[in-house]
Amino acid sequence: MRPERVLIVGGDGYCGWATALHLSNAGYEVTILDNQIRRAWDREHGLASLVPIAPLRRRVEAWKRMTGRTIAVEPVDVTEYEPLCRAMRAAEPGAVVHFGQQRSAPFSMIDREHAVRTHLNNTVGNLNLVWALHEYAPDAHLVKLGTMGEYGTPNIDVEEGFLTVEHNGRSDRLPFPKQPGSFYHLTKVSDSDQIFFACRTWGLRATDLHQGIVYGSHTDETAGCATLANRFDYDHIFGTVLNRFCVQAALGHPLTVYGLGGQTRSFIDIRDTVRCVRIALEHPAAQGEYRVFNQFTETFSVVELAERVRAIADGLGLPGEIAHLANPRKEREEHYYNCVNTNLRALGLEPTLLSDETIAASIRLACEHRERIDQRLIPPHVQWQSQPAVAAATQAAAS
Amino acid sequence: MRPERVLIVGGDGYCGWATALHLSNAGYEVTILDNQIRRAWDREHGLASLVPIAPLRRRVEAWKRMTGRTIAVEPVDVTEYEPLCRAMRAAEPGAVVHFGQQRSAPFSMIDREHAVRTHLNNTVGNLNLVWALHEYAPDAHLVKLGTMGEYGTPNIDVEEGFLTVEHNGRSDRLPFPKQPGSFYHLTKVSDSDQIFFACRTWGLRATDLHQGIVYGSHTDETAGCATLANRFDYDHIFGTVLNRFCVQAALGHPLTVYGLGGQTRSFIDIRDTVRCVRIALEHPAAQGEYRVFNQFTETFSVVELAERVRAIADGLGLPGEIAHLANPRKEREEHYYNCVNTNLRALGLEPTLLSDETIAASIRLACEHRERIDQRLIPPHVQWQSQPAVAAATQAAAS
């Protein structure tokens, strides 16, 4: 029996690259679809991964050399339909894993142009993908990367995608109400709605992974050699909070918490991300089924994370403090947060919880690449509540 | 005091034109923003309004001649930001009424290209509009045309935009869960999410009118002369169900019900549409408020409507029958449907219920323009569950 073919859209990115190697190692026949636009966005904004990353071609060559396994690469932009369809027809995939999106909330909030660009890239790409599946691979299983951020922070427990609602003596199982907090998060909600519609209407099969914030630099496969190394973002646009704290700790700078720091979010280790995707593939959705897995293992408040990093940095001889900055985002800074994550556990996920060793490894990684850190990229420059141009002009005229 | 300036985006369309005249008549200073793309879509698909409609320039000239009132016209495509901003800065509107969208579900389901085109037109247009308001008219009241179709047909009562959910002993007021039934309806849900986000984040003020299916040909203002006449769509793409039944009755053809006909929907007379918009403008949302008004007056099942039209046509000497066709859509054909519509009533709307005379007037209008009816445009050609290309190719190869 031929090994299952998997297309990985966005396979050059942080989650995508780690997943591509993990699935290749597990015996899947992997094709990466990626136009490497994320690398272009880094250049556009003067950003760079803390850990140097090799060009995609060199990455897959190194993988071939080390393991004998081939990963095919198709330089496809999913917002262009014809190349996507050609790749779909050529690969005849049993599954498509879709990571190919602009994934930064601050990027989407820079200005109108970045909001629209995020929207076009993510939503037209997603529309094209569901149409290409419908037209050329209607039995393939779509595994789509969503985000826990789609739910926002409601004052009730967050279920996995659906909620049984009782109202005026009647009841229905309905999509869980969502309150996305940026133009980026809005695109993810829109994707979820589109995919659910495609499953109901065309009988597509799909798993929507509502993932928490991912941390960690290595998986078993990316740790193999420097050419296979994964990216590590610490900047104010693509950097995630734990990475930023580790970089600040390595520099001996205060760990900057935005606002009160009571913002609680769900988190997952990159080593669990790749396992979750594999679990979803090995237990595919039924034809016509749209299911949501909340893909996280723990929740932390921002200030809790800062305390953890501060204590571990202290133990490594890097004493520091925590500083509170004005919050550039518009979000609740103290709120209820309790999210269900039983679907993946029920299918066998054994969580890798955030250990002191994982935090220490990230701090050591930041120390090791200290000369590559650009301190100007750390403070938040993108404001959710940017002042209207008309108000700025009025103030300028009055002064 | 200067009369309030209102921008009407999509002011050349069915709801937009009627609203422009109604507001102009009520003393508002009206500017229409419309690139007339709807007329281009008609030409593209070989469609035409049953009632001939004058070019937009001639429409506003006739209005000026008859009433002395000026309606300005800006040929702006809202998917282009700079012209939109220029118009926004020039008009300094107190309110913006946004009808400027592709509004047909079948159009959005023709193929991928039409789904993406609908998406780009509606969602990029909506994004541009909220950004332009944020940047150049942050105090203006946005009145946006949504649709009751955003909700789908849940098995619980449909509230106005929000629902208080009790879950595991906790409670929150959350966005009402939505289950849109076409790529067009998906864009409307996405718009609602974006506008709610803009209100929360930037303090915009917005009213989202979740409107039912509109019927009727005349308002007080459009009835003034033939040059002011509004469009009347009966075709399988833009035609609505009541119009189609009236045209079929005029031809002596069977009234075609899709599937069982138990599909129940909410309806509103175009004369109430224009009043609802005015009510929303006269009672604006507060700064930062996002509110939803369910804008309909009655609900009917499709088969009920067909019975009404059949009986009235019979009385006009046009006997006919009802025929059931295979349903081209994917939707529930028997379901619970009970929707709240108290917000507009509380602000003073006196509903114009569907009268026999209104139906008879539409049948007479169809008889009057009988020579303009293109019978080929009536049967449904767009299938929600189009066969995948790969399946069609396989079947062709096997036969």
C-alpha cells in the first residue's frame, strides 16, 4: 500500500516546517506548497528569526541527505487558483494540512493595507483551497490551522467549536459564538465558517485545529542539524510572548507585560503541535463532518509566564525584573478563561507541559544567538487603537 | 442647522435607490456612491430588470426636476480605498448607509470565481469602509445592510444579533451563533464580525440591519415617474421568490417551489425597508455601540407564498398551479423558525404587511411588462451541490 500523500500548505513556516518533517519521518509522502511569502514579510519589516533558517531548498536537501526521505516542494501561492489546482491534481493527496496564512495579529493591525492584505491572503487562499478540494480531491481530509483566539474571552466555558444552547425551552447544537480580537483573528473565524459550510454543502471532511500560542524551538526532527533548524520569532510583529520574555531575559532587560497581565491564553509546545496534526490525520473526519479540536495543553496568564521566566533566568545567573507597559492591544486584562481540550486527549495526545527545562532552553538559545538580537524590534509599535487621521490633523491644526 | 449629510453606498441598487429618494425627500443631503457594477453583472449574465430602469444620471436629474432636491453621485468602487477616502473627506457625512454589495446567493455559488469575486467585493469593500470611517469620519453612524440569512435556521428562537447564553452555571451575552447558507451569506457574517470588532476597538457606532427578503416594486418616491422606477428582478440569480411567483403567474406557468417548500423565511416590503433605514438614522447607535436590528415584518414558508400568489392570480383571471422542483440549494426544507423583530418596532416602525393588493400589483406589473420577460432566465441553473470536476471526469471516462 502506498504511503498516504499529504500536502502541507505553508510548509516553510514555524508550524508547517516542523510538521512536514514529523510527517515525513512517520512515513507520509509529503509535498510542501509554499511561496515563501513569510520570508518576504520579514524582509519588508526588517525582521529575522533569532535562529538562522536555511533556504527551503537547502532544508529539504539536508533532510534527504540525513534520512533518505524526499519532501517535494511546490512554490505555489494559494491565492492563485490554477497553480493550486495543478498541484492538487498532481499530488492526489489523501489529506491537506493548511498552515498557509498570515498569522500575526499585530501585522494585521498595522494599517488598512495590512488588514486587507491579511484578509486577501488568508481568506481567498482558504476559499481557493476548499474549492480545489471540492473539485479535485473531494475525499481528502482537510486539516486546517485555526486558533483559540477565534473564541476571544467569553465569560463561559469554551467548548470545542460547538455549544448546545438552551433558549426559551428549545435546544440546538450551534457554532460556539466567537469574538475575534484583530483583523487576523477575524480571518480565522471566516475560514472556520467557510469550511463548516463546505462540509455541510459538499460533504468535505475537515478538522479545524483551534490552536493555542505555540512555544519551543525544537522538535525531534528539526534538532537533527543546523540546516533543519526552525525559526524563532521574538519581534513585536511575529514574536510570541514566551519567546519575547526569553530574549529579554537573555539581554538582562525587564520582561515587558502589556497592561495588567491578567490576559490568560492557551499554550502548546511545538512538539505537541506536530503530534496533534498527526493524530488528526490518523483519525480523519468522516465525509461531510466538520469538527473542531481545541489544540492546547495548558493555560497561563501573561504575568504568570513572566514570573516563570524571571525565576528561571535568575537561576541561570540572569537576574531581571518585570515591567508593565501600556497595552497596545484592545483586550480584557482580567477575565474568566476555561477552555475544553478533550478531543485530542481522547485520541491519544499525551501533553508535554511547559517545563523549567523548556524555558531554560529558550533562554540559552537566545544567549547563544545574542549577537543576532535587534533590540529595536522588541517594543510594541502597532497600536490597536491608532488615532484616526482626521483627529490627528485636527490636533495638529489646533497646536 | 445644516441637514445631515448621508453617503449611500450602493445607491443605484434596489434597496439603495429607494432609500436614496426616501432620505432625500425627508431632507437629508444625499450622496450616492456607486460604481454601477450591478448593472455590469446583469449584462454579464444576460439579465435585465423586468421594469426598465433609467441610467443613474438620468434618475437623479429626474428627481431634481420633480422635487428640486439634489442627490450627488460619486462613481466610487468601495474596493478601491483612495477614491472612497476622497469621497468620505469631501462629504463629511453624519451617517453612511452601506448597501454596496453583491447580494445574490446563487451568484456566489456559480463557481469558484464568482465565490471569490463576491468575497472580494463585499468583504474588502466592508473593510475599506470601516477603515475610512475610522480614519476620516470616526463619529459618523454606519448603517449596514446585513441579512436574516446570516442566522440560518437554528432550532431555537433567533434574537437580534446577541444571545444571553447560560452554560455550566455561568452566563454571558454573546454574538448569536450563525449558520450562513452560501458564500454570499458567509460574506455578510464576516462583515458583521468586522463591524462589531471596529466598534469594540475603535469606538465606531454601527447599526447592522439583518434584513429579510424584500418585495414590492414601488415606494412613494420611486412611483413619481417612469425615470424614477426601481428595478424588479425575477431571474434565477437576482430574482427573489415572490417576484418569481408573480412573473410565473402572469405567464400562466406553474409556480415552482424548490423541494418541499417548508423553507420559512422573513420578509419585508420595500416601503418598510426605507422607513427602517430612516428610523435607524434618526436613532443612531452610541459611540462604540454595535447593535443589530432584525429588519422584517412577517415570516412565510415558500409554499404558503405560492398558495397566496396562486389564489390572487386566479382572482385576476390567471389560473395556475404549483409545481415542486428538485431544490438547487442545500437547506432544511422543514424546520423551526421564530425570529424576534422588536427593536425597530420599539423605535416606531408600523409594519406594512403583505396584502393581496401588493401581490396583485406585482402580478399586474409583470403582465404590463410581459414582453420583457425572458422565460429562460426563470429556472434555477445554479446548483449548491455541483458535482466535483474530478467525479465528472471519472464518470466520463467510465462511460
